[in-house]
Amino acid sequence: MKELLGTIIAAHGRHYVADVDGRILQCVTRGKKTNVAVGDIVHLKQTSEDQAVIEKIDERKSLLYRSDQYKSKLLAANVTRLFIVVATEPSFADDLVSRALVAAESAGVKAHLILNKTDVEELLPRARERAAVYASLGYPVHEVSAKREPQRTVEILAPLLAGESSIFIGQSGMGKSSLVNLLVPDADIAVREISAALDTGKHTTTFTRLYKLPGGGAIIDSPGFQEFGLYHLTEGMLERAFVEFAPYLGGCKFYNCRHLAEPQCAVLQAVEDGKIAPMRHALYAQLVHESSQTLY
């Protein structure tokens, strides 16, 4: 059969779903390869009416992935924007937000925060205060209430998503699915179709999936996760991924300064002077430690 070009719209284990001009095909890789990500543009060899083998992956514009000491997990390919969904309740983890921002910076992807559930007024001031830390670094924060103000939520987010390939990430309970359902009118139908193709049945929240947007562009929805390992980033990549370090890099006494405990370090001085948040520097130190533990 002839070669087809498709976009991977879902992944679950070694099973993939591709969209080929509106047709849904179940796909597998040759051998035991699992290096395919949602958002990949792939060359397919059709093997039956609804099945195909992935022959080749086109060169990626970007790749987001998590990694721990032993392995890595692909999140999405070819994304241009990353939206971190946080909420007034449940409380969000700064560690996860900062790690996602570091991942975006290292992949060259523009990052935004969405502060959802602004209708929970008694918890809003504290959530705003915490989100302001990221706004001060230059990351836009968009306040919405998916349940209370659905129309306004769409008006705020739709223009940011138009023509872009965006991924939504965040912990469970932040309202990510509610936002996706608002922005993609047929999301539930798409989920059922993809679930049937993947044969995942009820486990619809355990895989990453891509939805095409009515006005062009796409949203990739990822399952909620609590940890975001970045063991694959080197020290050099890490120092550049913390945007607030930029003015001080090159200002240290030692050219190979690690910005951890060295004398006359411009970054440590900036932390002391209140120009870099101690929370962010502490995460940098943790990530440097993690990057030295990699075994794979």
C-alpha cells in the first residue's frame, strides 16, 4: 500500500493513533521502538483499512519530555506553546510549575500560566500572589473560571491558541479537562473515538491526546502528573533555562562556576540581594544534583 503522512494524536504504551486527513488509523512502530510522541508528523505504511506501521518520523521543531534516573517519557512534539494550568484549589505545587517552565525554556517553547477557578474568591488573593512570582519573570498569567465564566474563558484563551500547537499540563484537579472541553466543542466525541482505537476503554485520562481546534491550531491534553523529572538536562542547559539568571551569567569569578557555593558568584549574590527568588535557586540546585544521577 502507498505511504501516507499523518499526525500522531494519541499514544498509549506502544500503541499510537494517527490522523491522516481526518481518517483515524491505529499504528505501531517497527520492532520495540517507543520514540514516537503525540504531535509527531509521521510517514505510515498502511497494513489494513484502519491500521498502519510508522516508518519514519519527520524532524521535530520541538520536543518536551520528562525523565527520571532510569528512563525518559515523551510528552509532545512540535509544540509552540506550553500552558501550565494552576488553580485556587486544590493548591498547586511551585516545584512542578518551575520544572515545567525549565522544560519549556530548554525546548524553546513559549510558556504561559492559566490560573483557573478564580470564582473561589477567598483563596484567590493567595493564588494570585503565588502566580505573581512567575509573572515577574515574564511568563503571562491568564485568570479564568471555566465553570463560572465559560464564555469569558474562551474569549481569553482562544486567541492565544489560534494557529499554535499548544500543550496543557498540570496536576490533577486543576480543571484542565474542563478547559479543553470548552475550547474543543467535540472533545468528548474525539476521546471516545481515540479510546476505541487504542482499546483503552474507560482509562481515557491516562494518555496524552491531540485535538484540532476549530479556528486552526491544536491542543494537546496530557494526563495530570505530580512529578516532572528533568534528569536529561545538563548544568549548562539548566543555568540558561532559569531566565532570571541571564543578567548574571558570565559575571562570576570562575568561568566554570556552578552557582551553588562558589565564592564571588554573581548568581548567589543576586539571590542574597533579593533579585532571584530563593525558591527558584533551590530548585536549580536540586536539578543540578538530579542531572548528576542519570544512569540511562
